[in-house]
Amino acid sequence: MVTALYLSFFSVLPVVLCSSASPQTTLNIGSSLSVEELDKTFLVSPNHTFSCGFYKAGKNAFYFSIWFTNTVDKTVIWTANPGVPVNGHGSKVSFTSDGNLVLHDAGGSIVWGSKMSLGKGSTVHLLETGNLVIKDQGGDHIVWESFDSPTDTLLPSQNFTKNKKLVSGYYSLYFDNDNVLRLIYDGPEIASIYWPNPDKDPFQNGRTSYNSSRVAVLDKMGRFLSSDGLNIVASDFGVSVWRRLSITQDGNLKMYSLNSSNGAWIITWQDVRLICKVHGSCGMNGICEHSPGPRCSCPPGYEMANPQNWTKGCQPMFSNNISQAKEQVKFIKLHHTDFHGFDMVYNDSHTSFRDCKKYCLETTLCLGFSYRLTGRGVCYTKSLLFNGHRSPSFLGSFYIKISKNASFPAISAARQTHLVCKNSSEIVVGPAYAYRVQKSNTKWSYYYAFVAVLGGLELFFVLTACLFLRSKQSIPDTVMEGYKLITNQFRRFTYRELKEATGNFKEEIGRGGSGIVYRGVLNSKQVVAVKKLTNTTQGDEEFGGEMTVIARINHINLLRIWGFCSEGKHKLLVYEYVENESLDKHLFDTTNREQSLGWSQRFKIALGTARGLAYLHHECLEWIVHCDVKPENILLTRDFEVKIADFGLAKLSRRDCSGFHFSHMRGTAGYMAPEWASNLPITAKVDVYSYGIVLLEILTGTRVSSQTTHAGEQLELREIVQILRQVVARGDPSHIVDPKMQGQFNPQQAMEMVRISLSCMEERSKRPTMDAIVTTLMACDGDDDQNVCA
């Protein structure tokens, strides 16, 4: 939630109340409040603990919110439409004649609504729990409540379930697919879990994934319990006071207790003690350190992307194209510094510094490498610099790769260690460098450097002695497991690990042109799908490099890849396991009628597939063309959420390219665009074509390639297109909708699906983009019997 956001609002009944009237605890049909009526509130709870109304979020911006009435800052605990305030003139909130709570912006447009239509006799209440509810005519049943859509705060007795999230900026608290409650940084470019410790499995973190309820609740005595075993206790546990659990703008999860004597909040628990452990704090390429409080800085050769906002990270002051000749790049050493995740694992044992550096130098995607000696040489090369952290406790160094032509002020590393400048906003300083961001003031540089070097030498001798003594003992390999491989859950597996996980590749769950998929269980008890690739000629380095790029791609409608194996001829991919099989089993398998899809599920699948492809085409760091969109590659979760598979075997393209050529045709007959056969450059429009075919199959329940005439002859594509045009002309899709639906479908949505499918089969210059398709489908998304497409 955003804490200084929202409200101060309305209390106007059909019988107009004078301004001196007391705020209401219950409102009836016809009540409303305009944003200009700042001296009124819409509702209060029975004991006036909570208020509901318009809350000022800016000079001319307001939110419809609920807040604590008597706290120092009128702490907001819920908002109707977070991130989208309404205008300070002409906006209003109304409890309409059909029993729907609606928020109007200036001009009368509806920006939020409770989506209930109970009609006469329904009422709105603000309960003493802080829950805004709508009750039916008898007042016995709650039919809508704000507790079902939390923003950034949980209150006592408010259940937190698998379908809910707490969100503050780019940070979210949610139940993951493994039933564990997690915190994630979900930024515009990268998603990264940071709590509980991503280096450990749930059991090592004191959690369990063996639960299916996925529910958590905060009680009034200061205990927060979750079905995954999480047990949080406030430092003042047992005292009966108002509490709240909130995710803050800096990504921390905190429990607060209210001091009723002064209306101030006291932090009685927080998940992250050192803010640098929260991912995304300093943005891309940024480095976080505590000195003693958190501070961000940029590596040498980089500068702040936005001088006013560290979350935007750092940008290079040289060409970011580091795929140059070896003689055109250099490395700069950053003491006690590392970047979390995005490792391109070269060798994690007995690696010399020279070999580690050589690998990064010769690998295009490598932006730097971390190296340390722990009785053995440990090397981690990085394809992305994110979550940088500097700490004396990290006994290693990071070597950042930059252009030799990079021009930036710097102090020799030999004279510089742990400088602390007078004004950290003027100069950013690191243990191996000091360089200008805005203004430089290095008057005392040499003095501090001299003192710091002496301290560094002392630390060096102490650590050397410790390492010498420890070398005489047997050090188990598990000591370094917390740092091992990709800490953002993406890692490199050995062939032996995957052979054991799959029981020697015993349980086959699918196969296609690119390989066979097996069910496996890792040592952490996590169920995965392991794909053995066939006909791949990539070398280990090329394959590993491509996989690290694919690992950055994360979207709710894309199948998550956990890692890979590349050992000679053995090339395998490790994916999340999806329980509900692929779309073709539900559309075309006539042996199991229980798998037949209802209309809402079909439309949800159509929209989810479009969203996943739109992300690949328009949003992720690399442009990706899937090249094999078909029902077999559209997997479904238990809730029928789409997970598009096999995009990891697709073609990566630069954003400024108009197309690219393949050495051979890719895809599946019946779903391949005509340009494959015309030897034209391949663009994202081949996926659009394939999506159109899949969309038609979702609608009809049969393979397009198996459509026949009454005489049993196979229909050609041009004949199918002609049929679709006739459907559009008549405006009635009923005779082509899957008969298994038995007429239970939304005709407006079905008609729009026909139109989209038809447009996808046009010549490629006339095909829509996947972004445009998502927009069109979302305009149709709604209740089956009430929606009218825009």
C-alpha cells in the first residue's frame, strides 16, 4: 500500500444532511459524496476507529480509502483503486440505485466499482474491524468486502489467502506455487524473490511446502500465523492494542502496534533487518551497503540513471556493447562486493583466477565475475548486474567488465579503501574506487586512504591466520552451499542429479519435436519437469549463455525455467511442474469428458496465452519469437492459468531488427504462418498467425487442420477464412462454437474471438500485434452473461 495516499469523503443520504450532522456508520441506496466535500466522511466505524472517504494524495489528487481516524498521520489501510487517483474537482463516490458502490472521476467516467447489483434494500457498512462491506436486503449476508482485496496492509482477523497480495510499489507479499509465503521484487525488467532466504529451500527457512490451504492471519495479540509454518510474534505480544502488518515502500514487511496515548505506530517486528538484503533497493547495476545506514552507489564507469531516484539504478558511461574484441575491455576490482543471482556458472570449484577471468573475457554475455578463495577457487560469472551488495563479511571480490575507452574520474585502487566522504550525495565511494556523480570533493582522500590501507593490512593478516588454522581441519563442502550457483532459483544441474531426480528418466509426461519431458523430484522435494533435448548442436558455452538470458524472463503466463544441464551431448532443461496437462488434452481428447473446458475457462486461456506472447514480443529484455505456438505448448495449472512452454527454445532478436532468418523451418504443420514457406524474414507475426489458429481451436474444440466438408474432404485455409467471414457478416458464431458447450457461452466474447482469429490469418502486414489482441480481449473480459465488448 502506499501510506500517504487517500481519503476524506462523503455522507450524503437521499434526505440531504446538513454539514453539522454526525458521520454515518451505515448508508443506504442513493448515498453519495463529492470530492469537494472535504469536511465530511463517507462512513465511520461504530467506535470511530476507522473512517472512509476521500484522502488527499497530491495537490489535486484523491483516493477513495479507509484510514485509522485518530492516528498521527491518519494511516491508510485500504484504497479502492491504488495507483490511480481521481481528480480533486468533479469526482464522487456513490452507492447507486442498483446496490453498486462506484467511484467516478471528473467527467463522470467510472474508475472503480464493487461490481455488485443487489438493488433495493442493500446497505454499506464500515465495520469496527476496518472492513468496508455491502450487505443484502435482509442485512444478514455480506456480499462484498474490502478485506477480499487488500492493498498494502493486513488487519487483525483479515484472512490472507492464495488469491490475495499485499503490494507496495514493485514489492509484493503472496503465496507462491509451492505454497510458501514470499516477498518478491517484481520490477519492470526483473522479478526476484528475496524473502525467505532464496539461497535455502523452504525447510531450511523453517517453512513447509506440504500444505494446500495457503492461508495466513494476524490476531489482536500480535501473532501472525501462516499455513506454511511461518510464526511471527510481535515484541509486545499479549498486549491488546490495534496492530497492522504492512509492506512498506522499501520492500520490508513490518508489524506495527498503535500507541493509543499519542496515536503513533511502533514497529514490533520486521522481516529484513538490513535493507540491502531487499532486492531492487539500488536498481540495475547499483550497489547497496550499510555505513551504518543503507547507501547506494554506482560501480566505476557507471552513473545514476535518474539523479532523483536510486531505484532506477545505474547506467554505463560507455557503450553497453561489451561484445568487443578482448583488447577493448578491462576489469576493475571491487573489494567485498557481489551481485546476487544471474550467474553463468563456469566452474564452482578449483578454478584459477586466470581461467575465471579468461572465460568472462571471451563470453559475450558476461558483464563481470565474482571470485574468492575458500580453500578452493570459486568463480561465478554474471550475465546481469542486479542486487549489488558490499559488505566486509563477504570475503571475495567482484571484477566488473567495462570498455577500455570508458572515461570517468577515478582514484587508484592502491590508494583507496573504504573512504567515507563528507557528503555522500555529492560523491559516491566504494572500497576500490571513488568517482564523481555530481560534484567531487576529495580533499581528504589521501589521508583516509592511508588510514584505510593500514586497517586493510591488519584485516588481511587476521584473515590469513584464520584461513591457515582452518586449513588444518576438515571443511565440509556444504559450508558454501548457501552461495552456490544461481541464487535467484535458476541454476545449472549435473546430468547425474537429473538422472536421479527422474528415476533414470522413468516417468514420461510428454514429448514433442524438440525432446521428451519427464517428471522429476529434486532433493528439495520440489516436483519439476525435465526435458531432454534432441537434435541440438550447441556447445556448452553457447547453450549456457542462451539459458542465462532465458532465465531472466519471468511472467505469470510463461512456464518458469529453474535451470539446465549441459554436459557434452546431454542438454536438458528443468521447468516448473504444471499439474493440469496441456490445452490439447482438454480440447481434443474425447476419452475424458471431465476435462472438457467451460466457457469462462476457455476465455481465460485465450487471454492468458495472448498476455504471455505479448510479454515475449514487447516487454522482456530480449525480443523473443516463440515459433511453435500450439495447444501442446500451452500448459494449464490447477486453476487453469496459462503457462506457455518451449519459449526457451525460441529465437532471440534485437529490438531494432526487422526480422531474422532460420537455417531450417520451425514449428508444427497446421500452425505455421505462410512466410515460413516463402523464405521471408521471420518476425513476431508468425506467432500471431499461430495464435489465431489456436484461438479458433479454443472456440470450436477441434483441430483447424482436421476440418472437413460434408463430403469428408479436408478444408483448405482459404475456405476456413471464408467461413469465418460469413460468421462475422451474420454476427452469429453459435454454429461454430464447440458443441460440448451445449450453448453455454458468451456470444459477444465468441464473436470477438472469431474477429481476432480472422485478423491473425491475414497477410502478415495486416495482422495485429499481440499487445493489440490483449487490449481487445480485456475489453471483453467480464461476467459471461453481462459483458458487452467495447
